[in-house]
Amino acid sequence: MTSLWAAALVLGGCVFIHELGHFIAARLCGVEVKAFSLGFGPRLAGFKRGPTDYRLSLVPLGGYVKMEGESLDEETPPEKEAVSFAHQKVGRRLIIVAAGPVMNFVMAVVIFGIVLFFYGQPTLIPHVGQVLKGFPAEAAGIKTGDLIVGLNDREVKTWEEMAGFISSNGSRPVKVTVKREKKLLDLTMIPKMGESSDIFGETINKPMIGISPSGQTIVQSLGPGRALVGGFVQTWSVAKLTWETIVRLIQRRIPFSTLGGPIFIAQAAGQQAKSGWVNLFFFMGLLSVNLGILNILPIPVLDGGHLLFFSIEAAFRRPVSLRIRERAQQAGLVFLLVFFGFVFYNDILRLVAGPLGAQ
């Protein structure tokens, strides 16, 4: 039950904000909106205000905003041309289509910013949890429980700061200042190349002194301005990671079996909800960024496909032929159907394997 309401909140919220972006941009550009729907398929409930039918539809796997003159095969009556999407200048059409993904990114910035403002920013500190055998740290005398407070007489406060310095320092000697039982010790060592794993599980070689973190964190309080900046930084980091994941999937460096669909999202949302509201809203921010990135991919049917065609139209001062757009839409629809079938297959395999793996 927790997974159901959590998924409804997370997915529904991300889809609503996305479609709201299209809706607001369309209205500001003078385009008439016929329908604003959460979900696809038959209409379950809703109300009509002005020309717009606000509806809840049967299949809860997305949503849409239907505008006057939007469909390729739709003929617009002369009296409706002023409020028709197809009759707007290409710049306005670009704005309307781009507004959906943009709103997803704005939503993520706001969510991450609010979380950082009210709950602070957990930061991993350079507290030594383990000293690896055969590395410079062991030879220099670093011990479990030491706190690294300086590198080459420069103060360091976070694990990320320390790791970045060592990596950029290369094989040059580095003076490491550690705090041990209220005493400060200066230990000099020369980093050596070692193997580590990145966030994707791929092996990388980099300069290392041979320590791993204990996992201790501090929570840094942030004011409204710093929290908002942190929201932008977090959104950018997630967007970059999402893009790198897509590239690795295309390169087959990450197996397609790692992809998840609505069932996986519902399960993940339920787990985050049980961990607390902060985790759930943070997960919503992650999902919103992912939705924004996926929608700007140049796949016909998605926003990115429309943006591609409108960009070509703006560059060459004439629209892409109707035949090409129709064929592209058909190909894009087939691709999405195959893709959704694949992620549903992955979800079902996880459901079947989950209980077996727990025994």
C-alpha cells in the first residue's frame, strides 16, 4: 500500500509539473489548450473550464496537454488559426515544447533546495575507516580513526576535498596532517596509482594514498541563498550522471537489465517513503531530473523530437516535410513501445527474483 501512494505522489507530481510547463507556456503564447490530462486512455474523471478539459485518465503512465492544431493530421478552421499551435511562430513552438522538461529541472532545484535549507547538507568527512595494505598511508603510519585535517598545509574539511587534492597532485610528495587523540601529526607520503571503482562500478586508475572513509558525516546548515545554489548544483550533478548513464547504456558498458519501469519506480518510492519524507522528496527530485533528461532526447513523439524538428525549421526557415515527420513519429512510437515492453519485462523479472533472492 505504501508503494502505491508513494508512486502516485512521486510519478503524479513529476508528470503534473511537466505538463503544467507545457500548459502555462501554451496559454502565455496564446495557444488554446483542449485537454490537460494526467494519464492516458479513457477519461475517468475531471471537469471543464473554458476550452480546456482537465481530466484524470485510465492509464497512469504519464500525461499530456492537447492543444488546438497540434496533431499532424489535424486541420485548423480559419477562425482558430490565431490560437492554433501549428500556426505559431517557430520560436513560440520551441518555447511551448521546451517548457515541460524545463519545469522538471525547476522542480528538482526547488525540491533539493528546500531539503538542503530545512535539513542541511550531509558531508562525508576525511575520517579514516580502513588503511589499505601496501599503500603509502600504511607505510607512513596512518591509522584507523585518524582525521585528516590538512594537505600540504592547506586545511581540508571534506572527503571529496581531500580526494580531489590527492588525485590532482599526482605522484608528487604530499604532507598529510592528521589529528589523532587531540594531537596533530605531519606525515609525508608519495601517492601511487591504484584501482578504484566509479559510481557505475567500472574500474579506474588514479593516484591513491590507500585509505577508505569511516562513513562519518557532518551536517552543514545552509541559508536560503546557499540552499538554492545547492539545489542547482545537485540538479546539475544528477542530470550529468543521468546523461552519462544513457551514454554507457548505448555503449553497452552498463547492461540494459539495470533499467527499471513503473513497477521498479513504485517499489523504490515505497522504500524511500518508509525511510521518511525527506528521502521520498529527494527521490522525487531525482526522478524529475530523469524525466526532464529523457524528454529532451531527440526521439520523435517525445519533446526532444519536436525540438529537433522545430530547430531544423528555424535553421532552414522552412518546416520539415509532413511525410518525414509522420514516418519519424511512427518510428518513435514503435521505439517507445518496445522500450516500455523491455522495462516492464525487467520489472517482472525483479518481482519474480526478489522473493527467491530473499530466502
